[in-house]
Amino acid sequence: MTEQQNRTDIERKQPQAFSDLPSLYQAYARRVFHFHYARVQNQHEAEDLTSQTFTAAWERWHTLRNPKKAVGWLFSIARNKGSDHFRKRQHIHDEELKEELTNSALSDNLQISSETRDRLLDLRLCIEKFPKAEQDLLRLRLVAELPFKQISETLRQPETRIKKRYYRLLERLQAQMEQE
């Protein structure tokens, strides 16, 4: 099954109601980790953020009103934990952070060609120029592989607006990549 078919199948499914946190953890821990990793580019920090996300979810499980919206609720927590993380690290200079991200990307992708590595770094730099909200939308869709419905629940915006923003964002990203 191709990745595109898998995503289409995911979007066709009705939202799953999670009655307990362990089942939500089993289904989404990997995606939450990848969501955090896409932001921090550091395995240990992503693991810590994933742990913090599920700890907060455990502590607030009683506040979840609709079990069918558990995934959106979970990624809202993940998004907030990521924001908290960057607020704490704000004292690091932007140049140092970019150097750290670039070095991490190079060491994590040793098995790809130098041309592909350069293209990925260009893509990352283009994405970093987007506002945080747009970066989050890309991460939720492409890294966490959430369907639009769950993204709309996470971001608390109508699904049609999310789709329109996403596809326009992809067009802008493609145009910027072609310019460079």
C-alpha cells in the first residue's frame, strides 16, 4: 500500500473514540514523537516532549469531553508543549540554533546524497521563514500524518479553512523552492 493510499484510507475512517489513554498512546505515540522531532531536530528532546505531552494528557484526561476528539485534543497538548519548549530555549541565539539544526540534519541523514541533503536543507530554511502557525499546519499534516478533520480540531478552525490554507501553503512553498 502506498503512502498516498494509506493517507486516503485514514481520512475516510470515522474518528476513533478513545476511552482510555493507553489506547491513545499506542495509536499515536509515534506520530507525536515525529511531530516534536520535526520541530526540535533532536531525538532526546523529542522524546522528552513526547513524554511531557502524554504526562499532561494523563493529568488532564478527565477534561476530555468528547472521546472522538481525543486525537485533536492530544495534538493541541503536543503543540503547546512544543511552544513551551521553545519559550524556555529563547535565550539561545538564532544563529546558534540554526547551526545546531543544520548539523543535526546532516548527521541524521548521512545515507542520502549531497544533492538531496542540500535540497532538504533548502526546504527546511524555506519552511522556517513561514509563520509558526503555518509551520505547525505542515507538521500536523505531513509529519504527524493527521487527517484534515483532526487538524481542524487541534487548531480549532473549520476543516475547509484548514484545507485551503494547507494547499495554498504548499503552492507557496513550491514557488519558493523553485526560486532558489
